[in-house]
Amino acid sequence: MCGITGWVDFARGMDERRALIEDMTEGLRNRGPDASGIWIEGPVALGHRRLAIIDLPGGKQPMLAEAGGSTYSLTFSGEIYNFRELRRELAGRGHAFETASDTEVLLRAYLEWGVDCVGRFDGMFAFGLWDGRRRQLVLGRDRFGIKPLYYADIAGAGVVFGSEPKCILASRALPAAVDSAGLREILDMVKRPGAAVFRGMRELRPGHLLIVDADGAREQEYWRLVAHEHNDSLVVTIDTVRDLLRRVVSDQLVSDVPICTLLSGGLDSSAITAITADVLGAEGTRSFSVDFRSSGEGFAKDAVRNSPDSPFARELADYIGTDHHEILLDGDRLMDPDVRARVLAATDLPPAYWGDMWPSLLLLFEQVKLCSTVAVSGEGADELFGGYQWFFNDNATAGDGFPWLTRGSSRYFGGSKLFDRGFLAGLDIEEARAQSYSDALAAAPRLDGESDAEARMRMVSYLNLTRFMQTLLDRKDRMSMAVGLEVRVPFCDHRLVEYVFNVPWAMKSFDGREKSLLREAMREALPASILDRRKNPYPAIQDMAYEDALRAQLADIVHDSAAPILPLLDKAKVQAELGKRSGGVSLPYARGSLELCVWLNAWLTRYSVELVA
């Protein structure tokens, strides 16, 4: 895992911009603390910060290759899990290798197959590759957007790109300006493929390439989910899921540095941990969980959390025999100004939802990094196997909108109640959301002859995989890479997703519960307590002292006449919020507006954001 950046400008050379390229690259130090490199030639510059995972002595980037009298240069972030198989195939085609890295495999694969090489990769990746023969820059991103890649078209003469928005801002080619479309991207819980918050900036869409030459920039899709008949029986389907998952996890355990698992004690992370321990040996498997200290009476059930994670994580670790570590956090650490500043520095954006989870993930990953450089996570299982409550809510699945934003679920993603109504009306959030939903419907795969009920659940699955899951992948990537930790997500492997996506919903939920297929596939490997446990989201702090600290920060903002968020707020609602009496349990979906206001003001201040029409 690494940080990548670069710039191609066909109107002028890059040598005169070396200082800017150095700034763009240095801004990614946390993503790649082990080494740095810059390559400049004519109209193109590539920068790289390395987190060494495979072939520690080799793998230096940007990596160069000469072929046919032309130079090819690559800056790459991620992992190609099938690089050894591809290396053998490429060697059989006459390619000679100087390193044992997957980076060189990617570069040689491009020399052999051109842009079609990306369809051969199993992995998570973002890259920029300069093709000296064709004089074009090729940007590529993995099928689900596990690794980020931002870019901006600069005056029609080229493109500047990077793993994070800060790269593009550091180029000074684009101001930190945000318009209504960017604000909608912050405030609405819908990931719009290709959209970015800063005006003039975009994300390369998952499963796409961007090819840039003197004639301009053009996107090219190389992969998408497709619908096809599923003819396997339930027994065969369960066996296939088990075999696929084991294969995928085994593939993702390739590493030349210490590796561990993130273990919540839920079905997803327990499945990953059990397979990891079986492949690597329990005595060689570390697992990590997170929980919170409280100044109150401890854990309290809420609408989505039925039990604390820690007892289940400990039970699973004891059952398997992993070397388990439990990280305990408290509100003071989550509110630490340095921690919150590091969150913003890693995201370049305000953490609009799950406000406390961002600093808690950062602190968890900071502790994990002390022992491991790679962690394996259960992210993506809920979207793939049907783990969220809205999969089983008829109003959500039959509604005319994103299922997590319908009645009963939308409160978990609300945070705008303290904003001025006129400001919100001017953003046209509902209209933009309806358009985004319409775009998603148009892009969704369909299967001829499928019943209306099955077609609808296929659509719900597609929306979750393409419009919801990316928000979670973004959060995990930014907080892990902030401390130089690589997190792998086997449930997002395209081979597993392509198979499970096409399993009929009646089979996915054959026992009437969430994630029926995954539970049955793991039945022989996990204890009954884990198999029978209801889904719990990532743990949230419940200590009212944390909420009081947020309210105190909002009061400070109100008394600061220069606070940039003030013109956006409803003063009466803010005063009512500040007048609330402390006590009881703090619920994450009840303090969402506090979280959003505090984070948004900090972001507007730190990045000197200009709000434009």
C-alpha cells in the first residue's frame, strides 16, 4: 500500500514544477512512510510514497521499464494478489524480472496486454502509468474503489492526480472551492460515482481507467457487475461460498510483513479470523478489537446495537486460539485536538457521518500498527450477503429511493437538523438524490424472466454494493493509511462478489435471517454464540461526557464570530441544542447534528474552503 500522485501537462514541461511535485508527494507521507520517489520527464511527473509490503528490498517506485526505445513509468498503490501467477505467465512470454514485487508485474502486464491488463488483476489498486510510446498517461482503479484516486482536468492541457485531494490542492492548479454539488456530497449519505467535494475535482470511478493524451482525457470502463442465471442448488451454493471465501482470504494473506485480523466478534470478522488462523496457524495469528471505557454504567442497548463486541471477540479468539488484543478508548481520546486534526488531515473532508468512529478507527489502527503492517477486515459482507436491517424492511426494499434513507433507517444518517432551512433548500438535496437514484437504476444489471420480488432485491443489493459500501471503504482506507497500515477486504474480491450477487435473494435469506449463506458456510468453523449473534454495527461511544464535549465545542463556535459555519446554521435550533440537559446514554444517531457541525466547521477552517454558488 502506498500513496501516489502525478501531473501531466502537454502544454509545458514538468521540470519547473519539481517543487510542487515534491509537495504533492510529501503530503502522502503517512500513506507511505518507508520510502519516497519522484520521476520527471518532459510533460509528465510521477510521485510515490511507499509502504513496503511485498519485496521489501525491491519495489522502488516510480518504477521504470524500457521497451522498443520508449520509457514506461509506474506509480502504484495497492496489492495484486495473483501477481505470482501473472509473473509466471509473463515470464513464459519472454519478460525478465528484476524484482519480486507485484509492482513490476503490473508494469510488465501493461507492456504485454496494454490497458486490457487490468481485467487480469485480482486485487485492490490505484495507479498512474506513463506510456512513453503512445505519450499517454493511464490512470486505473480497482473494481470496487477500495483504493482512492482523485484527479482534475487542468485547463484542457492535462491532468493532476493523487491518492487524496491534498495532492491536487498542493499543486495549486485548483483552489479549495466547494459549490452546492460538493456540499450535497458531504451532507447526503449517497456515494455518487465519480463525484468529489472540491469543485473541479473528480474521483476515478471504480472499475474504470482514465486515459490522458494531448487530445484530452477520457474514461473507459473495464468492469461492471452483470446479471446471470444461478443454477446451483442451495447445498452447492453454500459449499461454493465457503470455498471461494477460503480461496480469497488465502490469496490476501500474502505478505512479507506481519499480518493480523480486525475482530469484532460478529459473523463477518469472525469468519475472516477463523480462515486466517486456519491458513497461517492460530499461534501465528494476531487479532484486534476495540471497545470504550465509560464514565457511566457501561454498555446500553440501542436501536441497532444489542450487545457489546468485546465478550464475543474474546470468545472467538479463545475458541480459535489467536493472540488477541483489546483496545480500550474513551471520550477524552476521541476529542483530543491532535487526534481530530489527524483525522481531518487524512480525509481532507469533514467526516459527516459516524463522527466518533473516525477518531476511534484512527486510534485503533495506531495500536494495530505497533504490531502489524497489514490487517484483514470483514468490510463488505453486509452489502454482499444482506446484513443490514433495510434488506428485511418492506418499506425500504419496495420504496422509490435508497433503502438506507427510507423511514426507519434514515435517522442513522441524519445530521443536518441544525442547518438553516433556506441554506438546505438551496442545495436541492432531494432532487439531486432522486437523480442519483435514477442514475443507479439505469446502470443496474437485470435478468430476463426474473420475478419482480427477486429483481427488486437484486436492485437493493446493487445499490448497497455501488452506492453505500464505498463510504465505508473510504473511511477504512483514510484512517488506516493515516498511520501507514494496510487493510485488506476479502469480501470485496470480485470473484466472490460476482458469484454471490447472482444468488437469488430467496436463497441468500433461506432461513429468514441476515447473511444466511455466510452463516451456513461458516457453521463448522465458528461457535454457536457467534453464529447466532445478531448483526451489530461498529461500536460507538455511549458516554454522555463525549456528547457534552461536542456541545461545548459547538458553544465555542457560536461565540466565535469568525467561525465559517455560522452563516449556514439556524441560530434558534442551535440555541435549543445548547440548552439540552446532560444525562443518560449518548446515542450516535441522536448526536449526529453535533458531530457534523463541529467537523464541518473544523474542515472549513483548516482548508480555508471558499463556498461558491
